[in-house]
Amino acid sequence: MNQTVASAGNNGDKDRSDCLVTIELSKSGGLKIDLQSKVQVLYGESIEALSKEVLNFFDIRHATLTVIDKGALPFVLAARIEAAIKQVISTEKEYLLDMISENRYSTQRNKPRISRLYLPGNTPSLMLNAGVHKPDGIILDLEDAVAITKKSEARILVRNALRSHDFLGVERMVRINQIPMGLDDLEFVVPHHVNVVLIPKCESAEHIQQVNDRISAIKRRSDLKDPIWLMPIIESAMGVMKALKIAQAADNVVAMAIGLEDYTADIGVNRTKEGRESLFARCQIINACKAAGIQAIDSVFSDVGDMDALKENVLQSKALGFEGMGCIHPRQIKVIHENFAPNEVEIEKAKKIVLAFEDAAKKGLGVVSLGTKMIDAPVVKRAQHTIDSSISVGKLNKNWRNEIKD
Amino acid sequence: MSNTGKIVTNAIGRSVPTEVNGKPVTPFRGVGKHKPDGRKFGPRISSCVDFPNDGNKLVSSLKESLMKAGLRDGMTISTHHHFRNGDLIAVQIFEIAAELKIKNLVWFPSASFECHAPLIKYLEDGTIHHIEGSMNGRLGRFTSEGKMKGVGVLRSHGGRYQAVQDGEVQIDIAVIAAPAADSFGNANGVEGSAACGLLGFALADSQYADKVIVVTDNLVPFPCIPWQIQGNYVDYVVKVDKVGIPEKIVSGTTEITKSPDRLLLAEMTAKFCEQAGIIRDGFSFQAGAGGTALSIGIYFADMLKAKGMKARFARGGSNKYLVKMLNEGLVEYILDGQTFDLDGVKSMRENPRHVNTSPFTSYNYHGKGNFASMLDVVILGATEVDINFNANVVTHSDGVLLHGIGGWQNCLFAKCTILPVPLFRDRIPVIRDEVTTVCGPGELIDVIVTERGIAINPLRRDLLDKVKDSDLPIRTIEALKAEAEKICGIPAKQKFDDEIVAIIKWVDGTVIDCVRKVK
């Protein structure tokens, strides 16, 4: 590398909890840390110590490191310093902070994925409290939310966030870049306890295979056992037509989502609120998912100020058969949960059906009836599904049978 | 450096001076422990002989009025802050004083804003000796750096009334800028282009100052109704072109916060109030003007609607959301201390259930009771809270003085005081071992709501019992502090110079803490 000066991070007027790090290599003079920090009084010394530690780790002996800090947490500072260094030296090394014990969990294939909150992969301030808003999952986004010039530093930041930032138990997802670029993203996420990988603009079972091949290689190399689930996102006419093949491409595909901005662009129409132009695509995705036994996930709703329209959108989405939706703002989470979840009437009806079925089974009756109405097997299955999802979103106590008897 | 007398440790363990700006001061003795004897301060007797029978007290300019009022070295000049960041009068007073080569004045505002930063010039050239009131933003930084000649004195709104009433501060000249006034001096805040709702913060000034000047840009024929300030207290009336910048006095629109983190805090706070049984028919509440506090009112409104209940009264700062609750019958009365937006001003002008109050009725601790202690719940902010529930509102964790106390201390006497605060701001932990400056004693602070858990003061067994079976994330304050430090790292101790740059008065006039010069 010929470059001797490089920067990483952000220092815009609106940037918070971030820093801008500039490194300038020199031939002599040792290490100089030039720190301007909002938290100088409280953390100035620890920031300087961390800076020196990272520089030493990468065997840099002579350099000036300028840190303009707006309250970045240590995992952010370390990521920015590493990202700056990696532009001026060639190295395979990674400065890894401790993997916190809170992040060493894996998730179940069928866990609810009603809401998943998108977090731009290069914006630390939005990551900090993501978990407290209790989405089912968070998505650290390396794709559309990251400018092309910031892709490298975002990978390091996302890696550090996966290791060091407590997302309070929510499922931790990463949206990688489109294949093939996204395959290299996997190196930064697979070894660090990611739960789900989102594959954008997925158009074939091949894409799934390529991702899984790379994941397997990394897992073998790092001796990892925990499952990594996949959620392909269908965003093109081709993807829609291949939906079933993609959904069935591998055992670890647990959900499939649709991305309507790109899809409507691909078929050359405008995206409307009513969504007639994408009805076929949405139904195709839902049917492919149901056929493959995986979760069908709807596109994000982009007007973050209009909660009423979001609610309408969720109700329509639920009526079609979707089981979840992406969020681009924490305020959307509650609306999505409340409206995807079964409502009171649905829960009451489901309880009666399930109880009637259990009663009939106990009595050895072949036919289940509720009042004067006969109940078919699929109705019981749907009722059981309603009960299960009500319990999972906290709308129903899992001991609901006892509550009724009391 | 000013003489501070002997430094002593007060009842809350802080080292405080016993003398400030040449006058003795009493260290904090504990909540409710300091009860002064004697009579209130008595203003001079005036005579109608000295005032025109036709009631016309107009003089030609602010300068003339100040000269007639006898402006001279060392005087205490008061102003009010109802115009907030749109005040055009305070700076003019000191421009005039500087032009007249007058020195060592004490500025005694009810609060300062960023628009008052030009006064730094007059603090530097000796026109102003020190400020007693609040030192916000750049004035605070100036003070923290030890550049003010005297020692700053910070008081709550109630403490300001108390200090004037008790004679601790004797106002030589009060300048009351008014959105509407007549030539007799009757004035109000509801009419005119600078309408700010009410003038309650200037009440003590009108009652107790030696000389009172009313300044208005909206002179109406006698009588100016309502007379929130009564002309019988007023010496001179001045008509100027403009008293304030309307859009900086009240915002045309107050919006609830869009910050998801603050909304979450507001929602958790409202849920706590619901679970603790605070929200019931006929309850009362006060929420400040900050984004979080503002949104709490919205959650309260939803809860009241759902339960078919209403609040008996709410204390303002009023804004369009509170006015909406009043108009929808969810609140029966607004007892307002200041209005934050145009909807608030209009409501105060037109709705008899929207009542103006003053620090005398709301907050004065040396009165026969006040409204603050009657509230069921008050929701306030803080820059820091410590593990003993002591809280700070004036300095930041780097030790710099940046905010005033406002009505904060006075409100702590409510039946339940809740501080919704983020666990950390950027990297700065809000819950500390010890706050940088104690503004309120922990025994009066009941609940700390953070996005990662709610801590209840162990003194409030009753509240702990009420929510023990709820699904609220109740945690100890120590656990919250530990979590903040796990995320942010353990903060280093700040280093201060010994020099005292400001003192913090408690509601009874004693010194609860002081601010030292930053290194």
C-alpha cells in the first residue's frame, strides 16, 4: 500500500455516538494520539489507552492518530481505528474485543419473526438502544443503508457490534450485500454469533447454495456449531418466479421476505399504497413459503410518520398470509406486533375450538362440533396456530386452560 | 477570588461556603429543617402625591426610566423570563448602564436564555458584578471558567420568590417587559404580538422592588384587562417598538418528540403511573416542557379516555397537548406557570379554566403551603442521578454549569416525583456514584425511569409494593448504574479547582451545594 493517510467513521453535524479517526503513518516519532472528545473529562484517558492498544496490535510504531469523538462506545472506537489502519497497511489480523456472554445465544427455526428492525450498518447511534424497543429481531444492514465508500468500515463496525453490544436477547440478523459481494461480508459476521443472514435480491437456489457453502467453510474453519438461519429477500420478477425453489433450497432457510421497492422498479411500475401492482408477487411469495413450511415476511412500510396507514398495511398483510414485516423505525414495532397478533375475538374463538377438539378427543368422538357447527381438521389447526402465536406475543398466558377452569 | 467564609459540610455531605458576595449564607440543614423567624421584607411606602392623578406614568425611553429610578453602582436589577429566548429588554438595560458608566450591578433574572449571552461583555467590563438567577449556555460556561467577578447564585422559581419575600435579595429596580400594558402600569401577557400567556414570574418583583418599570410595545388605554401585574405597584411605563421576538417567545407549534427512545421513556413512565395506582379519577399531575415530559401527557390522555376518568387539575407549562386535554374534558383545570406555545396563550386568554399562577401560589416554601406538594405526580428531567437518588439539573458531568433550576426543586414536593432519564447520553452515564452537583435531595425523589429499567427509592415501600406483581422492569438503582458502566465504561473523576463560582440554593434559602471552577 502506498497510502499513508486514511480516515474512518463519521463526524457530521447529526452524528452522535460515533467518531472520526484519521491515521497518518510516519517514519519516526512514535505514536501520537490527538484526541478531541465530547467525553474527554470522563473517558479521555481510556480512549487514548484503547487507541494505543489497537495501534500496537497492528504493529504500528510511528503514526499520528487523530480522534474526533462524539461519545463513541469502545466497540465503535476500536472499529473506526481498525478501519482507518486497514487502509494504510495490509494485514489479515482482526482486533477482536471480547465476545460478551449475553450474545452467545442461538435461536430456534420457528421463533416468531413478526418485527425485525433495520439498523444501518455504519450508524452506531441507532444500534445502541435497538434492543430496548423489543423487536423480534434486529438487522445490521450492510447493503442499501451503507454508502459504497463505507462498506469496509461498516463490516468492521457490524462485526464489533455482534461481539460487544448487547441487543438484549433479540434475534441478531445481518443483511449482507448482494451476491457475490455479500459472500465476503460473511467473513465478518459468521464467526461472531450472527443468528440469521438476510440475502438481498435473491434470484435463485444457487444464491442460497453459494451462501451456505461459504458459511460452512467458515464454520468448519472456526469450529462453530450454532445454526445460522437464512432469510432470502425476493426483489425482482425473476426472484418471484423462482420463489418456491429458493424457499426449498436448503434446510436452514427459515423465512422469505419480499422487497417491494426494488420489485416494483424491476417490473417498471410505481409502488402504490393499495399495492395492486404487487399482489401477484406477494401471493406467490406467501404460497411458496407455506408450501416450503417457512415464514412469509412482508416488505417494510416506508412512511414512518403515518401509524394509521401502517396499521392498515399490517392488517392487509396479515389477511394475505404474511407473518411478519420489516421495520425501519422503532415506533413501527408496536403497531406491527399489535396488528399481526390475533385479536381478542380471534383468540376467544380459537380457545373454544381447541377446547372442543380436546374434549372430543378425550371422549373418543370422531367428529368435533362447537354448538351446532361441525369443525373440520384444518379449522382446528388454524385455531391451534392462533393460540400459539398469541402466547408467543404475550397476548395469551401459556397456562390459559387453567385460567379458564379457575 | 471571592471570600467564601468558612467552608463547612452541610446536611447532605457537600462542602459549601458560609459567605457569598460579602453576605453570610446558611448551609442546607435537611429538608424542612430550616425555619427562619421574623417578618417578611417590607417595601417602601409610596404616596399618590408623587404620582399623576390621571394615572399616566409614561416616560419617553427605557434610559430615562432607569435614570428616574435612580440607577447607580451596585444596584440589583431584576427581569423576568416569560419571553424566554425572545427577550429584547434585559440586554438593553445593561447597554444603557454601561453607557452611563455604572458598575457592579447584580442582574436578578427569573431565568436566563441563550439570547442573554451578549451580557458576557458587561460581565467582563464590570457593569455586572454577578448574576443571581440562572446561568444557561454560554453564561454558564463563562461562570464555570471562573470569569464572573462575583459568585453566581442559582435559585428555583419558588426560591426566588422566597428570597425576595424574606429580604435576602432586595430589588432596587424591576423591569417588567409586558405584551400589553396601560399607562398606569397594569399589564398582562395574553394580548399583543409578544403574548406569552402570563407574567407570574414578575409578581414578586412588582410587589417588593423599590422601583418598578413596565416596558411594553402594546400600549392600550386604561384599563388593561386582565391586570396580571397591577399598576398600583408601578412607577414608570415605557413604550418601545418591540419587547420581544414572538417566534422565540412561544413556538407556533410544539411537537411531541419523534425520538423513539424518549417516547419509550414516556410510555414506561405513564405505565408506571397506571400500575402504581396514581392515575385515578380526580388526580393531578405536572409534566415539564421537554420532549419526554410532553409525550407523557399524551399517554395520560389515552389512559384517562380508556378508563373514562378525568384529572382534576394539571400544572403547566402549558402547550397544545395539555390544552387539548382541557378542551376534551380530560383535565378540569390548568394551573399554569408559563405557556409554551400559541395554543396555550389563546387558551389562557379565552378559557376561564386555564388559570394563571405565580411562584407565590405554586412554589414559595415560605408560605402557608403551596400547590406543588398537592400534586399526585410530577415528571421532571435531570442531567445526573446518584445511587442515593440525589439529582442534578444544573451542571453536566464535565462539571460545566449549563442550566438553571427552574421550578424543578419546588416540584420535588409532589406526592410522587418521577425522573425519566436515559441510562446514558452518548457515552455519558446518567446514573452515577455521586452527582456532580446536588440540586435535589434523594429523599424527595421517588422513581427513576430509564429505558433499561425502573428504580424505585427504597424509602417508598408503598410504591414498591404496588408494582411488585406488574410486568414493569423494576430494578435497583445500583443495578442500573452497573449496567450504564458496563456499556460506557467506568467514568474517571472530574477534577475541579477549589474556587467556588456559583452556589445552589435550596427552596428555603439555604445552600445545598456549590459549583467549582473547572480545570
